[in-house]
Amino acid sequence: MSGTDFRSLVEDNKKSVYYLALRLTGNHHDAEDLSQETFIKALKAMQDFRQESAVSTWLHKIAVNTYLNSRRKRGFGHLALFGGRDEGPTVVDGRPGPDRRTDASILQQYISAALDQLAPRERSAFVLRFYEDMTVPDIADTMSVAPGTVKSLLFRATRKMRDALRPYHDSVIPT
């Protein structure tokens, strides 16, 4: 792969890799580090890419595996809900103006705290499914696990999230 081709690959995928990294790590600095490491590993492994999946899926796989490996070795921060992404959901109950932003901010804090309770593999599966909108087979490919493992991780993550958010339900969601 030429330098121009690799530059194009980075330009085409840098936002999606960065936002995934931001959701996984929870902060800008670690997300930048994870993104850089992802593209460095991609460059080194380019000759091994068999094009059996989309380049974006392959890059997400590298990012998730790099995150999981870093997390195992030394811890890598926590997962933030919307990761600073401007187009992240902010509607809680349809109210306009500052009330909506305040409610969304409160909800974000509750969800971030609940996400912090997930194991790294559960967190990765949850982020890929519910924030990246990936299918179970794509998540399985990205995480290098069986689809049944993904389903199990998602089941446990969803149950933990529901249990952790139960006390906050009435304070954020109006009846």
C-alpha cells in the first residue's frame, strides 16, 4: 500500500475510529492514543488484510482488541456515554432549550456510571451494538469471538445496565 493510499484510508476512517475509541476510553487523550495505535497497527498489518470484511470493520476490530489488551495490562480509563460527539442523543422528553440539555446531562452521568460497572468485553460489545449499530455477527468478527459469546456479553451488559439505572428511572423519565 502506498503512502497516498494509507493516507486516504486514515482520512476516510479517522472519525469513526476516534469516536469508537472515545466511547471505549472515556476521554479525549486516551482516545487519540488508541486511534493512533489503531492506525499504526493497521499499517503494519495491511499486507495481512484479506478484504473478507469492510475496512471499517477491520479497523474497529483492531481498535477494540487494542483497547481490551491495554485494559488488561494497565487499565485504560472508563467509558463515556456520548463521548463528546455533537450528534449524540440529547432528547430526554422532547422539551426544548436548557431543560433538555440539563436532563440529557443528568441522564448521561447516570448512564456513564452504569457503563463503568461493565467488564471491558461487555462494554466493548455494548458500545459496538448500541452506539456503533453493529450486528451480532459483525461484533463477533470484530471481537474475534463466537456470535453466542456476543449474545451472552450483550445479555449480561444489558441486565447490568438495567439494574444499575433502575434507581434513576423515576428521577429522569417523567411519568
